[in-house]
Amino acid sequence: MSSKMDFVREMYPEVLLIDGFEECIKGIVIRFGQEPIACYDQCAVIEKLMKDGMDEEQAIEYFEFNQLGAWMGNMTPCFIDLL
């Protein structure tokens, strides 16, 4: 486990994380009046899915439906499209 993930788990134990995508996390989003949430790099997530055997179209569809479209309550992770 990376030291970054150790830090996240220690400092933000309530944050929901996506299993197997530790290398795609970019940080923790702090929001006024709300709990912090994990933020993942959208492109890195899609690239990992492709590395795991999906073609680009499958990876995008899987990401959009199963990860971006997953609502797990107010602690649902978010995704950033880095510029």
C-alpha cells in the first residue's frame, strides 16, 4: 500500500474508495458543510480499465455506468478531467 493511501485512510477513514484504483486517486475534495470525498483522475481510471483488458469503448462505457454513474450517497467519490 502506498504512503498516499495510508495517509488517506488515516486522515479520512470515512472516505469511500474504489477498490483496485488506488493509483488513480488525485486527492480529497473538501466541501463546505459536507463530508470530504475522494477524487479520482478520470483518464487514469479509463486507462487502468484498458490496461486490465478492455478496449477504449468498453472502458469508457464501464466507467460511465459503473463508476461515474454509481451513487453511494453523499460520500460517493468524484472524478476530475485534468486539463
